[in-house]
Amino acid sequence: MDAFTAGLLQRIKATETDLTRARETGDDFLADVEQEELEDLRRLAAEHGVEVGAGSA
């Protein structure tokens, strides 16, 4: 796995964690921000052929 792929997957995992935390604490604004970030990261992954796990938030 190259550095780009590893870094992208790490960012996706961190964003999923942050999104879950925002939802659990009821921070709707932060949850929206994290959801948009996650969608952007997933789109980037798809554009570069990086497979992301299906158990994502």
C-alpha cells in the first residue's frame, strides 16, 4: 500500500470516528461538516481506485 492510499484510508477512518462522536453528542453542525468531509474523501478514494470498507458510518 502506498503512502497516498494509507493516508487516505487513515483520514477516512478518523473522519468516521469524528462523525460518530458528533452524532452521539448531538452536535448537528459538526455532524454535517464531518459527513460532507467523509463524502469528499470517499469520492477521492473512488476516483483513485481505493477500496473503502463497507462498514462505514
